Amino acid sequence: MRSVHVTRGRLLRGLTALVVGTAGVAVTAGPAAAQDDPGWVSGWLGDVTLGGSGAPGRTLPLTLTSTGATQPRVTVDLTGLAGVATATFPDWCVTEATSVTCPMPPTAVDQSGTLTGDVPVVFRAAPGAVDGATGTLDYTALGEQTEPYTQQATVTVRSGPALLDMVDEYVNGVEVGDTLPVPVAVVNAGDQPAVDLRLTMRFSVGLVPASYRNCKYGTDQVLATVVVCTVRGTFAPGQRHELRGGLATTVGPATLGDKRITQVVEPLANAGPLPGGVKFRSRDADQALRLRSVGVPLGVIPVEVDGVGGQTYLWKVQSAFDIVAQGAAVTGAVGDTVHVTVGIRNDGPGVPDGTNSGDTVGAFYFTPPTGITVLANPPGCSPTGSEEDEEAATRTWYCNGRRAVFPAGTSNTVTFDLRIDSLTGDAGEVQPYGRYPRVDDNPDNDIAPVTVS
């Protein structure tokens, strides 16, 4: 199994000294474009919340985006931060009094002619800043001939603990039967210790986490395992804590396609309500989940650590599964109305799961036999194509999936009311809509006939 780590932000590395002419790096469009179209430049920095004096600094990205502009840059006015916070910029930015100008970062990525790069800004509470102190930071994105565009971010100082999750892992090469050491790591970005915390984790269907006696387990509506742990201890400002060896998680046979394991950390004293719609139970276990301190306290929180939630993402687990089309055969005379129940079944063991994309799974197509008229659209089904089609009576019907997961051993079926206009036509058929997340292991049973005789 091979693991690839991808950070939340774009890390700035390998920077060389830049000669900044009018405080910018020349990103030159063609001569005609420079004359006729100045291009555009935009910037973005969200509002910032900092711990009080004694808290580690927070690194936030000021994102600069440009298409076709010459010397895209951002100018930052720090006047509104006086007495509230300080802001430190990379050495390739130019500072003059309370104004800082940064060119497009040298690590900017070019995607189809659009440059995007992050300027990492380190914020710290100013000496003497009190709880609730608020300041502003104005920033203006511009190019040589573009209209400057000024925006404002609010910077607030809050005293107290501020737990952040430090996990953002992407893992490929995972196979059914593997046991993964899922990382759990947190840091306190506040100025006060956090005493005890709640860790909430969610494991997509098929993934089986280890049991701990200080955790409770439940299953949500899309068959994911939800784990809520009460972790005792004192978590000092800037100190990283992690679960040694990771949280052992077995990749079960129901695991199929891309999977996400999420985690959220909160100080126990002000943790929110438990996830709704889940019945939690304790498990017998010999061990407790404990987070141990690692290394020396951080003076600055890195840019990729930006919230209370984290994730471990598993790429394309190749579990076995078989989707089976369920056809029908009925008899009747011309003029009769008959009923057919058609659909698809998941013979498993893999479970198609659309929770990452927000889609439903288990949709199918139904094409009635020729000479047959569908009398009404069943709930969740609709004809494809235009109503003006000459052969509208034999159009294909699309029936949507019912849930975000398609559990093994279950079916998605629909009953159609059909009028027999002729008994001399070709058979109809039913088949899955698409092949999600891949063609199954027995494609020969993906299409089934529907006959009326």
C-alpha cells in the first residue's frame, strides 16, 4: 500500500530572491492582449480569529488569482490592525511603513491561463490585545492596467482554547482486508489549555474502526460508522497531540470506490450536540483512546491546518460487487392493462456509495416492449427524450436511485402500468443507469428482458 500526503494549502518552498520592480512580478500576456485587454486580478483572505497573547501564530493564505494581467500583485494596508494583531509576510513581499505589496507568488499554479497562488501571512495577537479586540486588514488586488479592487478582512482576538485538527491524508493502493493506521492529530491554537476534548469520527460504509472503551459507536442513515470519543487530558497552547500508531481501521468487503474518514475535535466543555439520527452504544474494549504530546510546542500553526475538521481519503478501493438487472414477463390480450415490476439488485458484497459526491445510487433505465404504452409515470421515474418523438410510446424511462448507498442484498424496483396495443413487437429491457463506481464483476447480467405476450 502506498500513501500520498496532500496538504490543505500550497506550501511555499524553493523560493529564490525576486527582483520586484513596481512591487510585482511581470506575468506578460501577448503584446496585443496587453494593449487590448488588461486582464484581471482578484484576491481573497477570509476573516481571521486569533488566540490571545501567548497563543501560537496562525498562518492564513491570501489567495491571488489573475488572468492575462501584467504584474499581478496585492497591496495590504495594516493600519486597521494597530493594537489588535500583527501580520508577517514572506521575504519576497515589499514593506513600506504599514503597507505591504506582494507579487503573484513564485509557486503560483497556471491552469488554462489563470494563475493562482497563496501568500502565507502569519498573524499574531498584538501585545496587550484583550479578548474580543477586533481590527481590520484592507487588501487591494491589481495589475499594471487593471482596476484595483479593495476588500477587507476582520481580525478578532479570542482568549481561550482553540483546538484544530491536523489530519489531511490521501491514501491509494488500499485493498479489501487491509488494516489502516488512520492518523489522529490535534493542536491547540489558543492561549489557554484545553481540558479534555471530544473527538467525533465518521467512517464510510465498509470501514470498520477499532474499539475503545472511552468511545461510543453508531450507524447513520447511509450506513457509515460514527464514533464519538471523550479524550481526557490537558492540551497546552501550541502543543501537538496524536494517537500513537493511528486508529486501526479494517477495510471490509462492503468498501467500494472512494472513501472518506472525517474527524472533528472540540473542547469537551463547549462541545456541540451529538450527531443526530444515530443510536450510540459502547463496545467492550481493552484499550482507551489517548492522545499523546509530540515534539515541542509550535510557535506558528502551518497554513494547511485551518479548522476543527480533518480527513483521511481513500482512493478507489477495488471491492467485488455485482449489480443484477431484474426484468419481467407478463401475459395479456390487446387492450389489457398489465403491471410489470422491474429494477436492479445489488448482489454485493461491495456497496456503491454516493455520499462523497452527494448523489444517489441505484438508478436504472426501463425500455418497454414495442407495441406497449406506459400509462403513467411511477414516482421517481420519467421518460427520456422529447414528448414530440414519433415513438414516444416506446421511449426509455429513467428511474432514480432511492438512497446515497446501495446496500448488498437490496433492490430498487418500480411497478409500471402498461397498456397492450400490440403483441407483435420486440421485447423491452431494464439495465443500470451508468456503471458506478465501475463496471461490476459480472456485466453479463446487467441487462434483463421485459416481455409481454
